[in-house]
Amino acid sequence: MDRKVRYGISLVADRLSEYPGWVRLAEESGFDMIGLTDSPSVYPETYITGVLCAQNTSRIRFGPRVTNPLTRNPMVTASAIAGLDELSGGRVILGIGTGDSAAFHTGNRPASVQKLGEYALAVRGLLRGEEITYNGKQLRLMWTKRNVPIYLAAAGPKTLRLAAQIADGIIIGTGVSPDIVKATLATIHDAAREAGRDPAALDLWWLCGCRVGPTRHDAIEDAKSFLAAACNATFQVSLDNKHLPQRLYPAVRRLCHEYDFWEHVKPGRDAKNARLVEQDGLKEYLAERFLVGGTPEDCARKIKEAAAAGATQFWWTANLPDKAAFIRSFSGDVMPLVASKSTAT
């Protein structure tokens, strides 16, 4: 893969009637990937937004970021993603994770890493036209075969290793500070080589927040609900081997314990989850690790630092009231600053 910096965006579909315009604008503005939110209690059905995306774009790749093994039988997922891939002319990817808000809202805990792997392999087998066994049942997708790339969301060493061994791509939630990027890549490369795979063949996307504002302080304040969600998603199951300073263990445990999934990624500086980062130096740490934010120059600098460490594809979550304004600001003000020297990073 070349060193060109690329961008993806997950557009939180809180206003379904405006969604077609958002995806058209994302494509026209130079984004390379669109993520479909899959949390039925919080957002509209992911495959409805997928159809809208297929019908209103022609180049950009897109797909669930991410579905999970808990709310959809692998047959349902395989059939749905195959139909979406056919409708879009083969532009679809399938992102799968252990489950975050979608799991909570159906009364579940996140799936185990083992279950994540079993589910991903089951869906892949079904898409290939194979008869597979899942939870003791024989399943087969009869109406089509599709080559849909499967991406696993990973924020800890176990999921990173699994993804490096079986997935086509990885949606990486470990953070984008240079030290974290280097450590994450080392884990991925080691696991891929152990499985006899070429690490360079993996399509790696770094999931983080992005806010463009008049100052870094303003950007961080506007991103607090995302930072809380990123913290909870990364650390809710375990703090082990995730490069978290021990001094922050109590604050992170408290945030994960108090995180309100009914307010999941709700924007606003005073939103309930946004207030959870206002403790014990946590906000600055989370911003440094999980956010590209500030003036266009601040954002470009952070992207270039991460790219120099090995992260060249970034995937933002746009849980903003005005998504079109963000797309225009980022593509118009930040992308050119990064592209001007992206080949040198």
C-alpha cells in the first residue's frame, strides 16, 4: 500500500431524510470509505442506510462499522451484505466487532473474541457458498456468492491478533498517538506473520475522532462525548495490555462504570457522557490518544505525526449536529494541508 493518506467517515444517521445528501457530499469531498452505524435502538436500520448509500454514490466503499455476532444470525448478515454488494456494484465491506451499544440495548455483554472469530468465519463461508456449521446448526446461502471483504474492529491485543490472522482489514480503535500506533502495528505484524500472512496485505483503518475548530480547546470540548465513547469501547472489558498509564486506571474504570448507553455519542459539551471525561486529567489524555482536533493546522500536524508512525488511513465518527459543515471544513481546510506533504510522511 502506498503512503497516501486516506479518510473514512461514519455518518451517524440521526436524520434519515438528510442521509443521501451527506453521503454524496462525502464522496464528492474525497473520502474513501463510509461507515454505516449498526445500533438499532439508537439509529435507523443499517441496511436501509446502506441502500441509500448505494443509490447515492458511485465510487466510495462503504459498509457496517460495525455489526456484531449478538444481534444478527450470520445467515441474515451474509444475505443482507451480499444484496448490498450486488446493488452497489461490489463496493461493500463488512465490519464486525464484539458489540458496544448494540449489545447493551439487546441485553447482552460484548461477544467474546472466540465468538467474534467464529462469526466472521461463518459469514465468510456463507458468502463463498459453503455449507457451514454455526452453533451446531447447518447453514447455507443459496441465492448468491459474493467476495465481500471482512474487517474486524479491534482495540485490544487479543482482537488485534485475531484480526491480523483471519480478516481482510482491521478497524483499529487503539488510538492515533505515535507510540500507540507503533505498538499496535507491532502486534498486528507479529500475529499476521505467525499465521503465514503478509502484514502489508491487510487494509488498516484507524478509528478516531476529528473536530476542526478555532482552537484545540474548542475541538476537545466539542468531542467530549466521542472521547467518552472511545474510552468505554476500548477499556470496558479490560485494561490489560492496552498501554494505559496506571495513574488513570481509577478514572477510566469510573467512566466505564458510569457510561450511559442511552446517551451513546450524543453530541453537546454538557451531554451526560461528555461530563464523564472531566475527571483526574482524563480529558487531555483521551484527546491526545483518540482525537485529531483543533485548527486545520493542528489537525494536519496530528495526522502527519500518526502517518509518520505508520497510520495512513483514518476513519472519523461524525456524531455532529451539522455533518455537512464538518465534511466541507475537513475536506476544504485540512485535507490540502496533509496532501501537500503526505508523500514525505
